[in-house]
Amino acid sequence: MTMRVLLTGGTGYIGAAVLDRLVSGGHQVTAVVRSAEKAGLVRAKGAEPAVADLADGDALEKLAAASDGVIHVASPGDETSATVDEVAVTSFLRALRNTDRPFVHTTGVWLHGSGSAITESSGMNAPRLTAWRVPLGKLVRDARSIRTSVIAPAVVYGHGGGLLNLVAAGPRTAGNTPALTMIGPGDQHWSTVHVDDLAELYVLALEKAPAGSYFIGAGGANPTVREITEAVSRSVGLAGRVEPEPVVQTLDRLGLLGEALLLDQQASGDTARRVLGWSPTGPSVLDDIARTDF
């Protein structure tokens, strides 16, 4: 069934993939953008732009009320993120209350902290960078008379985007055979998901997720940071050479992001497979790295 979908973040890394999947699936998309330049980008993809600020609750509420459902992916990614996201989420919930329309919200797998078998029922132990997302995710899931769902993406990769660029830009050691410095000791695992598979999950949640659902968007591969960095090292011409980085140096170099990237996480995403029929088909993160020109 064709839906009129309001999408935030449609020009971002994840949101652009979601926009493509919505349009290819026949949905009519209104994409919230911040400028005329961004409006042109989404219009070229077949969406109708709506120029609005994520901090403008009244504008967001009106746009959401005119839609059949909302997918919220955008975040400023700075110190305003918590405040802006609270405005956006509460505005969408007001617009959709008592309609049973879908609202798909975004958190992240980092909220669960470290764990070797993370599932949707695992407790929350969020790093400081993303701790503010925990209460908002609960607010969304607890909403009544709205078909809410929350997606927690793993580390996203594909098409040359995402955090793998941070790995590739890491410090090199000195000497004639430089090595790529890992984020931390390298023995921590990262749960991963291809951006196109993640986009498919968002659309499946929009179309058929039960109210109050929560899905971890993980493709099933949980390589170590050493494995990832060795693959990136080969891709950038360093022949797979890597060196660990003391934790204190990682935290000094990357701050709160470093704290999150030092988490040791392994997640499966099995709930989305079982409930929504999600079937990730993208290349593994290591295969993707091998074909990426950083």
C-alpha cells in the first residue's frame, strides 16, 4: 500500500538510503530539509522537500499530521542533539496520537553497552555520547494509539560512508613500514550493518511493525576492530599492518566517540528477521572494505 511518508534526515548517510528505498517501493515521500540546496537533492530523487528546522516543533507537527507515517532518522550530531531530538519526537507523537499511524524512531546499538550476545531484551548501559537517547526511545515505545517502532542501528557501512572513514583516517606509525593505528586495543567487537540493509529495515518497520516494537539493526557480522582495521590497512596500501592504541590515547583523540567505539559488542538482529522478515543481503563489512577506495 502506498503511503505518504514524512522522512527526516533524507540527505544524510542513512536517511538517503531510506529515501531511495521508500521511493523505489512506491511511497510518496516528503523529506524535511534545512535549505534550498538540500531541497534540490531530495527532489532529484523523487521526493517532495519541506524546508523546516528540526527544532521547529510546530512545523514538524503540521507536516506529520498531513502524513500517513513518519520515519525519523535525522540528528544534528552535536551538543544540541538531545534537545532537538526531544522537540522532534514529542512533536511527531502529538501529531500522530490516536491515529494508529506508524512512527519509526532511531536510537543505536551502543545504548546497550558491551555484551557478547546483545538482543532487544538486553539492559541499557549507554555511553555518555548517546545516553540521552534512552529515555526518548522509551517515550516512543510507550506511546499509545500510535504504531511506534524503534530501530537501533549497529555500526553502519557501505558505499564509502560511515565510521570506516574514521578508521581509515587514523594515525599512522612512523618509519619505512607504517602501520594504521587501531581504535583502542583492537580486540573489541563491533556489530555491523550495511546501509542498504538498514534502509530496508526502516521501510519494513514502517509498513508492518507492531506497536511498541524495538529492533536492533545488525547484519549478523561482529568482527573485531583489529579485523576491520587490518582490512582497511590493506585497502589504503599499508599491507594490513596495524598497531593498537592505548585506551587513554583513544579517549584523548576521539573523546566521547572513542568511549563508544571502545565498547565490545556482538548483536544479531534476529528479532527483525523473525518479526518483519528482514533478510540482509549486502556484502559483509570486510568484503565491503576490500572494494572501497578510502
